[in-house]
Amino acid sequence: MGVNSGLVKTAIRRQDDHMKTVDVFWSFRSPYSYLATKRLRSMSNVWDVRVRPRPVYPIAIRTPEFFSEIRPQWVPYLMRDIVRLSQYLGLPLGALNPDPVVMNMMTREISPDQPHIGRLTRMGILACEIGDAEGWAFMDEVSSLIWSGGAWTEGTALVEAAARAGFDLADLDSRQEAEKDRLEGLIAENQAAQDPHHWGVPLMVFEGEAFFGQDRLDVLEWRLEQSGVQRRSFKSSTSSLTG
């Protein structure tokens, strides 16, 4: 007798309801979200904990004035930091082609016309609704395409990335448009849940305690152990950084 995959997923979700949970607030436009994704994706394989992806809009959309108010050293430091961090982690990094957020990098003005980030974030929500693993797979494949410098809006690049994660891009695209209002409401719910803790991403929240940035993953895992979360194996998730 064959196994009903729907029943299996329902049982897994019910089991997840009783597990401790790490909520991860994450954005397609955040280089640090991208650089943390593979480790976050593998974390529930190492620890007996649910790692729930919760896509949100980037700060450029939520707070458009942010980039016009930051110190001039901020962007140059950011660029140096993400390049060396990608080298340290062994992850590809390239110029955004195009940037998921339409922005004038000289004036730091955010365009009112944003054809990409809403579409991506709504598709991310749809993927996460299937399950945590499916959501992480979609976010990993798509962010890897975007942040490795791939021409992700051209040809079949995004179609292929979605397929590697197990999704039909045409189906996701049609649904994100048809269900736009509902999905925007879920994005807003995620943002409202993040707001009391910190404005940046990736932001991990475990039992009301926030851990901001990919450089807090070690501290998060220390806290998991302190709180009694059991390891599924002796293998640290740091070994899964590159795949």
C-alpha cells in the first residue's frame, strides 16, 4: 500500500507544533540572509527544533529613507564585509543582475516602481506554506541565483532555480498574483512579529530572544543546547554551509 504524502506532511506539521521553534525573518534582498541560508536550512537536521522561515520585505521597502540617512561608510563596509564573508564560507557572490529592489545607488532613492521584490516575496510565502523544508529549498535556490550574480530575470534561470527546489515557477507566479492580497497580509504579519525584536535580517527569534545576523548563528546554537534542545547528530550545521 502506498503512503499518502498529504497525510505524512500533516503528521509532520502536527509533530512540529509540539517542537520548540526558531522563527527566521528573512529577505531576498539581504546578502546576509543569503549567506546564512544554507546553515539555517540544515539546522533542523542537526537540532530537534523547528526552523521556520518567515519572509519579509527588505528595509529598503519597509523604510525607504534608511539609505539616505546612513553614514557614508556604511555601504563600502557592507560590500567589503559580504565579499570576505562569502570567501570565508566558500559561497559564490556576484553583482546583482538586476537588484531585486529598484534603487538609484548614487542618490540612494528607492523607486516607487518595484517589479521584482513583491513577486519574489509572495512566491516565498507560498513555498513556505507547503512546509518549512520546501520554503527553505525555494529561498536557498532563488537567493543563490540572485546573489551569485546570475541574470536571474533572463531566460529560464528562475524557472530552473524553482524547479531545483521542487516548484513550478508558472504555478507559483500565477498564484502569487491571484492571491496577492492574502499573501501581502501574511508578509505584514511576519513583519509585525519581527518588529518588537529588531529591524534587520536575518533575524532569528527563539523563545522570545532575538539573534540578529548570520554571525549570531553560533550563539543561537549555543542557546538551543542551553535550553535543552537535543542534537539529532554530532555533526554541526557549520559543516553544511556550502551545501
